[in-house]
Amino acid sequence: MGLTATLLAVPAAATAPSVPRQLAKMDAERFRSAATLDDDDLEFSAIISTRDGFRKERRVNGSTWADGHVEAHIDKRTGDIRFEVHQSLRYRGSQRFYETVHFEDRDGKLVVRALDRALRGDDTMCPNSDFTGDCSLTMKLVFSVDEALLKTVAARGESWDLKFKGRPDGEDDLRIRIVPAEIEGLLLAVGDYHASMASRASD
């Protein structure tokens, strides 16, 4: 889950990115019906994802485009669930480094959490060996969250603000929002999966 430390309670900043109108109009049922299930018989976990709910890369600042979704990884042996936030980004410039993400917890306090993974795309197309030129690069950032937090976010009915922290000067910071309908849709899809498994077990 990564180390979590309480920082301080702050109001939502005016710099939070806007949510596209099409995305803002989507409800939980839309995300529930669009959720994908990867349930391979030779895998120990089933993965439910909202990736296809709204697949549209959006520009979050002058040189960065982003697209994100949420996932549930269900251990088929124990029933344990690990929820993850996935954020893909494409940007121009030199390589970036992300290690943590900031967001409000269930009590509305700001916390910092270490990323589970910060995966780079194919950087071989960068024209400079020292990666200091104006390259087109990609990354995928992933961190885990608990179900209680997701339920709280969905119940608030407001978009969940996240800020991925880059360089100390804040220049590479990536701020995004996840609409509550997407989170609720994932939770509903997880409920559907459990109901399906229970039905199979009773047959």
C-alpha cells in the first residue's frame, strides 16, 4: 500500500483540472457496463478495470496529456481485493521522475503515498543520449488504495483530486481528477463479480 503520512488539511485548490463534459455526464451504470473483466483460468487473480469506460487522452497542461482509470485485483483463492489507480501520461521534454502522490483521505486530510510503480515507455526514440532534449515520452503511474477510501470518495459525489509529485520545484507535478461515477461503477462491477462467483459455487 505504500507509506502514508498525514500532512495538513487544506481546501481544494482552484488549479484543479476541469472534467470533460462528456465524462462529467457519465453515471455509475455506464462505467459498470463498460468495465472489463480479465479472469484467466491460469491466473490466481481476476482483474476488473474501468479502462474502457472513457478512453480519451486529455491535455492537462501545455506539454502533458493524460488518461487514467481504476482497477480491482481479486485474489480468487482468498477473495482479497487490491484496488489500484492507473495513470498514463505522454509528455514532451526531458525524463520525469515520480515517486509519490498527494490526495485527501477519508477525513479530508491531505496525505502523501508512495507509488507502487512508475513505469517508463520506450525512451529509445529520444534523440539525445542524455535525455535533455525535447523528447516525446510516456509513463504509467500506479498506486494502491483501500476500498473504504474509494467508498468515501464515491459517497462525496465530487471528483477526487490527485497530484503526482515530480521534481522538487513542482514543475513536473501532474494533477488529475477521477469522477465519483467511475469509482462507484468499479465497485458495482466488483459486486457483480462476487455475485457471479457465488452463483457458480451454488450450482
